[in-house]
Amino acid sequence: MGGRTINVLNVAEKPSVAKSVATILSRNQGLRIREGRSRYNKIFEFSYSIRGQPCHMLVTTSVTGHLMELEFRRALPKWHSCDPAELYHAPVRKYVPEDKKGYQENIRRGSEEMPVAWARFSALIDREIHEAVQNLVEPNQWFADAVDARQEIDLRIGASFTRFQTMLLRDAFAMDSVTDDKNLVLSYGPCQFPTLGFIVERYWEIQSHEPEEFWTINCSHRSDEGLATFNWMRGNMFDYTSAVIIYEMCVEEPTATVTNVRHHERLKYPPHPLNTIELEKRASRYFRMSSEQTMKVAEELYQAGFISYPRTETDTFPSRTDLHTIVEEQQGHPDWGSYAQRLLDSGAGLWRNPSSGGHDDKAHPPIQPTKFSTGESGWREEHWKLYELVVRHFLACVSQPAVGAETIIELDIAGELFSASGRVILAGRICVKNYLDVYRFESWGGSMIPPYVVGQQFIPTALTLDSGVTRPPPLLSEADLLSCMDKEGIGTDATMHDHIKKLLDRFLTQPRTLTCVSRQLIFEYGESLVMGYDDMGYKLWKPYLRAVMERDMKAVSEGAKSKAEVLASSLQQMKACFLDARLNKVKLFEAMEVFFERSNRSGGDEQHVAGEVVRRCGLCQEADMVLKRSRDGNFMVGCLGFPQVENAIWLPGPVSEAAVTTNICNICTPGPVYKIQFKFRLLEIPPNYNANHLGCIGGCDETLIQLIEICGTGSRMPARGRGPTAPSSNGYQSNTRQGSCIYCQETGHSSSGCPSQLSVSRNARSRGMNHHNEGTSVSCSTCGTPCALRTANTANNRGRKFYSCPSRDCNFFVWEDSVNNGTGGSSLGSNTGRTSNASRNSGRGRGNRGGLHAAATAFVSATGDPVSGRRCFVCGDPSHFANGCPNRGT
């Protein structure tokens, strides 16, 4: 070492980083700046010493982003230059774009025949930069191979599928509602498409959700110490009659007895050290910032030296990290400075070494503050919010967990159990907040409840039978979407926000509102692409294929697999999917037809591809009627002249698969009418029907007519989503704009009212209903009304079948197994009901009621009124409940 001065070329990733590195290394002494070959790229010169070796340092930048790009050779970049399938093995080349030639020349002139080393740092601060330059490492070829593999795989898959679906569909359908640009690209990306799949899948779950009414009993008690709300430990009950039976039992014996009181200490732990995904998720939750905006602001804070490198998968601090020094730098802050001082006070006992989140990318540490600031000139609100989040998060993760006391109270009312939980005050304190004192984004949660002791009895202040309906899951927030991507291995910490942005830029999704991009809705053609590939049977919109590729590319970065091996396996698999998708392109046409009209720009070659022809349309006499699926997943036979001709036959709802055969019906006219091979969902049809059926939609098939009568059809008005729809009691359901019957071809009546079909329909209805109800009803012992067989959904009797009277004026109820055992049923107002209830209560050992009075208690429904249509449990009088019955106890 020592001797003559050597030239050292330092290449940074961005001009701002080059300037910061040069300023730090030169300590702003003797720093000279001159123009480079690119007008955007200056060269910084100064003297420096690396391990005692005098150096003439030149700092420049490569480019903002990658200097080199990947493309197909020769004329292949032109879309119509080749079959898209050839792109899986076509030659590719790396090249420098024209606008980056200046950067290339800067590096070429300074780096000829020079040895190359890597300065690894994670923050633009003095100690990190000097340490990195004094401890240079060899470049990692495995990392470079992994980047190359990902770039090539994404280029080949994305280009092939994007060209295929754009050229196939763009001109065939009128998609002007998506964008005014006639050169719309129907983009496909190996990460982008599964990301879209998460959004579509959740949207389908919401659309297919069928609200189900439930009932629950709620109990509250107000005392001098406060109010406690108790929840029914059965949860929600989905049978009204059963819920009312239990509720009236509670009303008749409303004394609540405390059976259990449990106190335990509860810890709320601070978060793990901050990585990129958590930064994006928390910024989305706390500030409603999009992941793209978060990364842009974080990058600016990093380049200005205020936080460490924001693109990291690591949530574990290396042992060499000087955590105390980072805290010391924050002691002077007006908002959290006093907390930092408490952390450094060993007597306070607040310090705790941070826990490990279990992730370490071996490249960069967790995101942490690197410079003190109370706000800088030029900072926008987003800069301050993100800087505050990083600092508070760091201070929280080196702090003790919050400590609190939680109490759980359990009650017994007429044998029914209720519970409440909440915080209580112990030793004059609710909890020791610890990290929650600085991490204002979280709170302890929970409510205060009064103290209770085992054996204590009271009459509830309110005992209500409340109803509700099940709710669908919410739309995915951006934080939820990032969690899905992270869990399934879609993208990397540095690219996930880019994939979400591409969905917006390429019109595959849209923000829910103009002011909030944290919740996504799907655009129609994004949904139609997912639907089309799903109908093919290929889960290209699912994360599995890409997750395997990501694991393979990680293996390349670790030296466990070669680049060539991963390229070969990934591209072979995706080419097979591509070829099959092209063979099944009819599914894409069918899915697009759900949302879009045919375009005048279409050459017509694909007009009759979008569905399997069943017969000629009897309404327009020109176009074919083809088998297709509606947007809710139900099958129909519709005219290709839609929307000018609205003629559709809706098929039975339980159809899971359908395919047109070459068999021609020899009964229905005008022909030919091709028969359809159906497969029904076995659990949705009566037991004596076959799951497989070769049927005709011309009107002669009684099996189809019966199944429509029994099970209903798909939706008459298509609704977005893939879930079930309300059944119809009509026969073959048809939409015809001009009112022509599809059976007899006459106008003046619809197909559902065709005289030639009414007798068949009536007979089928009679047969279907008799079959459906055979052996599944008993007569009410009170009013004689047939009582249908139903299934309980309670915790203790889930799946048990019972009969109940449909009349609102009768309370007949009996379990099916009681009927089978010969014990019969009973009306709730009968002596049998009273006797069984008295017997039930007599063995509970409830003890002395202690002079408590039920008259001061309200027993009402969710609206505050008595439960409508119900009677007194004791005498059957609808004017009062059992607890106020004058005949009670007689």
C-alpha cells in the first residue's frame, strides 16, 4: 500500500446519490465538479485514501435505473413479425438505449481494464459511506444472474401473452369505455396478473355473498361502577324459531349468575424492525398513502440522508448495529425526545433489544432513521409523516411491550352462557403503556368493565333478541393486497408497488374514489381476462406459478440453482400454458362478451368462435344462438346478434359444466337443435336426478324443465361476480327485446307464457314439488299446517333436523329424531312445553333469587319493541311475555 496515487472510478446509481457520496467522502474539501458526457451527469473529483493508498477519486453515476435493457433481436420487437409462441425461445440481446449512451461513455472511458469492487452501504451518512469504501467486496455474480433471469422470464412471458390477447381481443370488442386510445394494450405480466387475481377473487367473493339473517341474544348490566355488555356464547343462531325459544327461556328466568371471573396479565408487543413491505402497509393504513407514493417519498428521504435504504426485506437488526447511537440522535426532538431519553436511562427499564421478524436479505438492514430532523424546508406533508413513522417505529421496536390487565366475566342465565371482557384498574393503573407512549399509531384497545365476583346475581338491565345479516368481506385495501403478494411470493420488496401501479396505469383496475387509491376496484376488461383464463382451467391469475419462479430466482441468487436451469424450467412451463390458452381462446371471447359489445372494427373471422352453436336464433332468423356463461358463472344460450337482438335461454342453476355435442334433437323444430352434455352439481339437485345429462334446449326436455322448476336458473339480468343468484320459478328463462317466443316463434307472448309449453310446465311443477317435499313434512299438532323439515345451525345442535310451523300464530316445534322415536311434537304454548321447561329449570340449582325483581328489566328486540308475532311462553297470550304473565306459577 502507499506509493503513487491511483485513479478510482466510483459509479453510483443516481446523480443525487453520486453527489451525496462525493460530498461525504471529500468532507467537502477540495471537491471539484465538471461536466460529463451526459449533460445530466456531472463528475465529482477529490483526493481520498483507501486503507492507506492515496487515490484520485472520480464519482459519477450510471443512470437513474438500469443502464442496459433487454429486447428481442432483429425484427421481433414488431408485434406482427412472428408467432407470439416463438418469443419463448427467440434470441434476445442487451443494449444501451440512445438516451443513455452518455452514461455508458462516462463509464467506458474511466473503467477500461480496471478491477471492479462493490461498496455496500444502506444509508447516505458519514459512518456508512466511509466504512463501505474502506471495506470493499467482490461483486456477487449470483445476484446478477438472478436479476438477468427475472428480466428474461418477464420479457418472454409478458410479451407473448400481451401480444396474443391484445391482437385477439382489442379490435373484436368495443372497449372505448376503458380508454379513448384505440391502441389500447391488453397488458399481461407474470407478477401483474396474479396481483390482479387477488383483487378479482375478493370482488367475486363479495358479489357471490348471499346475506343470511341470524339472531343473537345480548345482555347488558348497568351498576354504580359502570356498564358491562355480555355476548351470547352460542354466537349467532340462524334459525329464528330456535332463537326465540331460547330467548323466552331466558326471559322467564332472567336472573344472571356470575359463574367465572378470570384476571390475567396481557402483553402487547412492539412491532418488528421495519422493512419495505411493512413501511408500505403501515403508510397505507395510517396515512392512506399509496405504495408508489410511499416509495417515492422514502427514496427522497434516503437520498437526502434522513433514513436508511428503503428497499429491504430484512426485519432483523445485525448484531453490529449501534442502536443506542441512533436513539441518542433523537433526544433533542420536541415530540419524542423525552421518550428517547427515557430509553437511554438504564434505571427506567424501558429498553429492550428488538425482536427478530425472521427475514434477512443479506443486503440491507431494516429501515431506520439516519439523521435528526424537526422538518426541513422543502419537505411536503408526506415527507414529515414518513420520517415520523420511521423514527417512532424504530424507538418502539427497542422498547418494552405494553402491560395491562384483562378480565373475562362469564354469566349463566337460564342455562345459557354469556361473557364479557375488558380492562380493569389494578393498583390504580389501567396499564403500563411502554412502547405505546411513543408509537401513537397503535392503542391498547378494549373497554373498561365493572368488577364482578363469582356467585354474584343480578337482573340484566336489558336482555334483547337482536337480528343481523352476515356481511361479505371488504374490498382489499392496498395494505391487504401487499400482504397477499408478500405471503404468496409475488414480486419483491422493491417491485410490489410497481405491480400495483401498473394495474392502474394499464386500466386493469381503478381507484375506488378519486381521492383514495388504497382500495381497488377492477375494470371490466381486467375481470374478463381473469374470467376467461379461469374458464380454461388454467389458474394463471393465481399466485402459484409465479411464486415457484420467485423461489427459483432466489435459489439462483444463493447459488443453489443455475440461471440456465431456472430459465429452461420456467419458460417451458409457461409456453405450455400459452399454447393451451391459444387453443381455448373461445373462453376469452365468451368472457369478453359478458362485458363488451362486438366492435365494428372486427374483421368478422372471430364472430362465430365465441361460443358453441346450439341452433339458429328464432327471433332474428340470422344469427346463431351459442352456449356461453354469464358474468355470474351461470350457463345460458344466447344470440350472437346481442345487443341488437336480446334473445337468451337461461339454463338450470346447478349446471357446473356444459358442452355442445354433435347429437341433433329429432323432435324440436326448426332445426337443427344440437344437444348439450350437462354436468350438474350433485348437492344442488334432488337425489333421483343424474349428475350427467344429455339434454335439449328446444323445449322437449322434461328433465331440464323440472330442474328449472325445482332449482331455478341463472340470473335474467347478469350481475358481476361468479357467485350464485336468486332462482327463478319460470321454465326456460328467456330475454327477448321484441317479445317473440322461442318455442313457437310467435309474437304476443313470451316463452315463459307459451301456450304450447304451459301444460308441460304445470305437470313438471307438480311432479317436481311432490318429489321435492316427499317425506319431508309433518302436520302441525295445533293448526294442521304442513311443517317443512329444516336444519339447525346452533352450536349445540348444528346439523340436527327439526320441523316448525310456518304460521306466525302457531309455535309448533319438534326435532325430527323425536318424531322418528314416536315422542311426537309440541306447541310452545302447550302444557308439554311448560312441563319440559319446568323440568329443565328445576335441576339447575339456581338457589335463592335474593329478592331481585324482573319488572325493572327491559326485554325487547333490536328495534326496542317486543318481538313481533310471538306469544307468551306460559299462556300463549300475544300481549305480554312470560316474565309478566299473570298465570305464571299457577
